[in-house]
Amino acid sequence: MFTGIIEQTGILQAIENTGSNLHFWVKSALADALQIDQSLSHNGVCLTVDQLGQGMHRVTAVKETLEKTNLGLWQPGTMINLERCMPLNGRLDGHMVQGHVDCTATCTGITDKNGSWEFDFRFDTSFASLVIEKGSVSLNGISLTIFNIKKDGFTVAIIPYTYEHTNFHTLQKGDKVNLEFDILGKYMSRFVEVIKG
């Protein structure tokens, strides 16, 4: 379980291919604190550290993950948001994030608000029931509050700290980000679905 509060960014150094799997080597300041078999959020995707070395760690993404996330678009040099799992005695500063991405969202607009930024995103309408005004989502692993809700989109406001300390400052119109909806909303949606039969 994660909180959506990014600890560090890493830079993708190399990609290896084994069958339908992709292995990613990521360089970051967190590398020396990591352990083999540790779960680590990469742009909101929970992946297991399987190798360590030279200030880098390696993780593997399987076909299912590559199809539902933006990991298949990564190239060497890509900046990646990183977060270790929340300790049981830690504060939940963001919201409960599983690291299980539901889909990707496309950036449709960026507005400079002279001290902050507003980013517009579009997503698959099949997930429309999972978004509410002022609700929480995870975008590239970042816990954010959404507003200006539409059937297939929403807006988020980004403060300077988040803009500078995550990969949001690298986003451009047309880019895809990993989107995870609030787990509480997913449980409620499923409950209503079951009750209705």
C-alpha cells in the first residue's frame, strides 16, 4: 500500500527484454536503501525489486502490466516517480494507493496559473462512475484531488513543490499517465453493481 506522496524521482537507464517481459534499470538516490523483493511504486505501478547494483535497481513488468500502463512507452532517460510502501506506523498524507493501475489517461491541456498549473486529463468513459468532484486519484503515482469533472475527464491543480519534485514538469499535451482510481470508490461501485444484480 502506498500514499501517493512521491519520495524521489529516478531516471531509466536501460531496458532489457525477456520474452513478453520488460526489465527496467532505474538510477535513483533510493537505490542504496532498497532490498531485493521489495515493492516499489514506479509512476504508480507496484513493481518488485529483483536486482540491485551501482546505484540502480531493476524491476520487471509482465504483459498484463505493460498493456494497462504507460510502461511500454518508457525509454532510457525517462523520469520516474518512486515511492516505497507506507510503513504501518506511518502517516497517510495522501490517500490509499494500491499501485494497481486501472488505465491510462491522456493529458489534453496544461494551463499556467502564474504560481501553479492546471492539467486536464481524458480517460475511458467506462470508469466514469469512479470519479467525483474533489475526489482522489493517483496520476503517475501522485495523490491528487480532481475537479471540473466530466464524463470522460477531469482537471488537477499542481503546486510548485509537486511540479518540481515529480515528473509532472516533463508532461506535455498528448502524454499518457498511469491512472488509479480511489479504492473506496471501486468498492462502492462494485457493491451497487452486485445489489442491482
